[in-house]
Amino acid sequence: MDKENENNASVEGITTAVFCREGDLKQFTDVFARLGRSCTAAQKGGIDEAQAWLTQHDAPGLLIVDISASPFPVPALADLAALAGPGCRIVAVGAEENVELYRSLLSAGAFDYLVSPVADALVVELLNRADSDRWLGMPDASSVRVGQTIAVTGAAGGAGTSTVAALLGRWIAEAAKYPTLLVDFDRRKGDLALLLGLKADNGLAGILSAAEIDYRLIARTVLADGEKKRLSLLAQRPGPETPVDPQLLLQLGGALCELFSVSIWDIPSHRPAGSAEILKNADVCVILIDYTVSNARAAKILLAELGAPQPGQRRFLVANHCRAGAGKRSKPVLTREEFENFLGVKVDFELPNAGTVLDASLLQGALTSQAAPAFARSIEGLACGLLGRAGAHSTTPGFAERYFPTVMKLLKLAAKDELSDKECCDLLTAVGLCAKDYIYRQIDGTLSGGEMKRIEIASVLAKEHSLCIFDEPEAGIDLWSFSMLIQKFEEIHTEKKQSLIVISHQEKIINMADRIMIIDGGEIKKIGTKDEVLPYLNGVQKCHKCVERLEGRA
């Protein structure tokens, strides 16, 4: 090993866990020992073992995992990345020197891909890059994984915003096992710390008063809830709501997305300065209401202020009957239909009345929904909806069907004509998916990246087009599915009913083309028929950077 590189490796670096085959495992641990570094975990195995370990432990700053035993490594690594959270850098170790696999793994959330056996110098270089001066060794901007932001607010006061936000955060952290952060934006009298059984400090106030976002400061000020520390809190002690720089607030939101898989902002109903920016830019916006005249008016004003959702934003109108059963307010003033007609929008979800058991649970410690099973099931259903998971418990008929259509429904919508069930099944088969397993599957967060990619391709193929453009259709799918896709492309090519433009680096796709265009550095280097271009292409040297990188020489 290069002694200079060895000495440059930080001894006190980020936490590390390794799940590899026996030979690679010994090599990594030997190098770590020579560098004076220890591993949080060093186990024989791969992705499955790493996932099992992560459900019981905090995610390390650096996770090295073998992917060679996984039949579908790209979607499996994407699932592992969601479980570990954006603050964890994942290094995949495999046996295949494949540039396309390398690129697909990076797209799925990998920090790097190493080919076994890994040279000692590469291990040292990896540790030096991982030990950056940012908290938890944050990835470069080009490879950062981004979490999801959920904003929860009430149309009016007394909507139970903090209770719902706290229970959502706890379920997502404990059941979904996503690294989750709750942000109490009620700086005047926020009570999330009380609900979680924590003692708030002035972390949020310090961050918002700083000149710029400091990842180390965030790491020092978040409060961990529970032993596993998957649920954290960013809050401040009650005090005055000082002015907030909207730009700094948006930067904070972006930073939290780099550090946590899910960030939940508890926005009070009086909506202090900066609330509009959060509500408008969150990935998911949850507005809590109840069926009263005053709430209907408040909700209408709020929706008008927010305007149409941003592209990609999902907005949920949730009825929380937290005041039902309280004296004169034992029944809602308006029916659901009257409320919807006044607002001009549909209520997406309903939470049942939990009575007084939630408040009573605070006498025993932190807030818990265990004493209100129906409410707990509804929270689970809402959380699944926010995360993009179907099959959730819901008191609202048609909720899952509305937001998570089946694969069959998607294909029929894409075709704009009536497709038979058999035609839908044939399309799924053409992209390498078992029709029996997927035809009635809902489009939700339980689908892997590779599965979604194949369903997207099937939806394009569902209707004949004069021209179809596919940008690297092979990325993120396994070899068998790729072969099925090639067969479908060849079928289209033979029938001559559609024109295809395929952007690809795969030889099988290039070989079936009538005309080939080679683009290098943004310039067209060669264009012509297959017979004209293939000899030129075969004579061009492979990308030096990619080859050197995979061989460990760069």
C-alpha cells in the first residue's frame, strides 16, 4: 500500500459498516485495522443482510455492500438507499466490470462501485473521499440522494396539526424505518418536543439566525427520539418569532432533504413568516380541516393563497375530527358534501375521532396512538399515502384507487383506447414482467425503480406512435428483461409501423438500428447506416476514464 495515501486517511472518519463476501470482508477489515479505524458492523453477506441490520441499527456514514448475489442489484440497492437515508454513502462491490452497471448503480443512489478484488489503494482513496468536511460525509452535488419533504398545517387553529405530524413521523420512522426529521416551525409555542417526550433546545433558532446553512450545526442540534434514533426533532424553546430569510429557509429545506429520507414540517395555523415558502415548495402538502363553516372559509382562503400546486407536488385535504364529541361541537356543522361543494375540491382522507385517549397518553409519557386503534390505523393509511404506498387503511372510500391506480388502468389510460386484459398482459410480458403478479398491482412506492422503468416502457408501447424516443431504456433492468425488451424493439422494427429513436450504449440495441449517430462531447462524430458506422464504432477506443476507473487506475 502507498504509505503516503495510508497516512492521509482520516483515523476519526465517518462510521462504517461492511457486508461482503468472506475474502473482500477480510480485505476491508485488514485495511481498516492498519488505518486505525473500526467498523460499526463487519458481516459476511450482501444487500439482504445489510437491510436486516439497518432495521435494527442507525445507518452508518459509509456502507460497503456486496451486490453480486442479488439477481436485480439496481432496484435492490435503491431500496437499500431509501432505508439508509441520504446521509449514508453506499459503496457497491461486485464482480462485473460493466460501465452500464456502474452508471445505473450511481443513478440508484450508490456513492461508488468497486470491482472485486479491490486494491488496497482504492480502499484508502474511498475512505479519503468519504471523510469530507461535511456532516456524515455528504455526497457531492452530482450524486446526492434527496429525501422527501412533507408540510402539515391546519386551515384554522385547533386542527391537531402537531399531533398528526408527530404520529406520522413516528410511524414513518418506526414502521417504514426511514430516517425521519420533525421540524417544529411554531417557534412561539411549539409543543412537538413535549409530544415526543424530549426537551427542546434552541437548535432551530440558531440555524435560522446563521448567515448560511451549516451541516455540522444541524447535526449537533437535532434531538433524537428513541434508541434507534430514526426519528429526530429540530425545534426551539418558545420565544419570539424573529424574521426569517426565505432564501435561507429554502436552503435549510434542501439540506434536510440531503440528511433525512423524510422531513416533516409542522406549520402552525397562524403561519409565521416563511410558512408560505415551505407549503408551496414541499413535495407533499397536508391541510387539516374539520367540517365547520369557519374552517371551510379558512381553507378556501389558504388554498387561494397557495395557488395551484407546484409541478410534482401532491396536496392532501385531510379531515381530522379531533373536536367531535366536545359539548356543543358534538356534530359537524357541515356535511362532507356541503364542505366539498363550498371549497370546490374533494376531501382526500378522513381521520376518525380519537376521543381523549391521545391527550391522556401524555400523562404516561410521550404521545402514543396505541390506545386509539382506529386512529392509529388511519394514521398508518395516511402515512402510506404520503409515502406513495398503496394498500393502506383508510376511512375514505376510493382513497388508494384514486392515488394509486393499477398497472392495468395505467396501460389502458396510456392507450387511450380500450385494451383487452390479454393485450395488457402481453405488454407486461414484453418488458419482462409477470402479468399475473403485476396486472392488478397498484402504482405506488412499493415498486422498485427497475419495475417502474419497465411499466413506463410498457405504457409507451401500449399505443402506436409515429415516433418513439427511448433514452437508455436498458438502465435499471435485469438481463432477462433486457432481452425481452430487445425482442419487442425487433418486432416493432420488423413491422415498420413505428419509428424508434433509441439512445443507448448497448451493442444489441445498436446492432438492430437502420441508422446510427455517434455523439461525443456534444458533437456528432459520425452518422450513417449500420454498415457504415459499425466498423467505425468498433474501432473507437473505449472510454479511457471509465476503463481506468473500473480497473482501479483512476
